[in-house]
Amino acid sequence: MMHATGTFEVKTTPEAQSAAAAYPTARLALEKRFTGGLQGEAIGVMLSIGAPKPGEVAAYVAIDQFTGTVDGKKGSFALTHRATMTKGGKAVLEIQVVPDSGKGELEGIAGAMTVDASKGVHHYDFAYSLPATP
């Protein structure tokens, strides 16, 4: 496995929201700009429920498409996100490359990403593999 690390900025645009149920829900458009080992942008959509703060439950799912370079290799691929948070603050976040979604020099890419936003900046570590080239 190779690792690409760096930071990214996120812009969210609310598309729909409901507070009528026990927990608020939202649908958000996502725009991300990556620097570091990943250079490029991602666009996508996120669905969420609850409020990500202590004493509350929360969850989200998202799909986004990255276009740019990974350690200098140009192309694109898709990511799926699944996250949950308990009332006690225990969080689980899984971000995976959608199998066979790689295009260009990123064809065949596989991997997973971890994100740490604890200090107000989104830091990522993208563990990935690419097929060997002849």
C-alpha cells in the first residue's frame, strides 16, 4: 500500500433539510479541494441525520468523485463515505474507493481514506494501491 497525505477544504451547500422528525435530516452538495499527495477537486452529495455534537447521535453517507492527481498520476475515481457518532461521542468513519471506478492513470485504484479534522483543518491519509504497469 502507498500513502498520499495532505489537507483538503470542504464547501457544503444545503439542498434540502427536514426538522419534522425526531432527528433533523439534510442533503448537502459537496465541493472539496485537495492539496498534498492528492491534488485536485471532488464533487458529491451527502445525506445526514442528527447533530454531530456531544450528547447527540449523528450519521452520514456520501458519494463523491475525485478528479486530479494522486502522487503525480492523473485521473479520477469515486469514494463512498459512511459515518456514525454515538451520544457519548464515539465516531466511526469509513471512506472507501468504489471498486473499478478509476479512470486514466488511476484505473484499477483501490484503497481507503482516513480523515482527522480535530484541529479545524481536514487532514487526510489515503492508503491506496494501483495495478503494476508493464
